[in-house]
Amino acid sequence: MQKELYTKIDIPKPLLNIYQEMAMFPVDLLKNHALNMIRNKITQYKTEDMVFRKKYSCDFDKFKARIRAMDNEENFEWEDDLMDWEFAVTNQQLWRRKERIVSSL
């Protein structure tokens, strides 16, 4: 079940008073929370990328070229790793773009 996201949030008065006393604004808290979650995703995909770099002693593009250069050969482990690695690299780039967007707000 998908929850609806509202642009207006009713914050209980005591909590709002505390935020004001601390010179904190709810939008900043939401932004920081989003950035933390985004950075966790980036770290996750970066770690996966590093595991493959270590395993194959090259970067993704070189490994992809190595797979494409194989003539009439099949290596299912390599092909599976290529898909997983591509997913990690692509998502790392995606979340870095989102990090820049949220950081600029």
C-alpha cells in the first residue's frame, strides 16, 4: 500500500517550539535525512563496484570489453557479474545525481 506524500506537515506545537529554540527547521531535517539515505545507497553500490574491481582486477568498462571480445565462448558467472556490476555502476551514478539535486536545495 502506497502512502500519499503531503507538502504540508502538521508538526505538534511542542515539537515545533523545540525546533525553533534549536534554530532547526523541519525541511532541513528532511533534507539531511534524505541525504543520509542517498549516501548510504551510494556507499552500497560503491562497495559492490569495488568488490568486482578487486575480483577482476579492472574497472567495469574494461571488464565489459573483455566479455564482448569473447568469441563463441560463454562464461555464465562473468555474464551474471557483468549485469550485477552494471547495475551497481548505473545506480551509483543515479544516486550521485540525486545527491547533487538534494544538496542544492
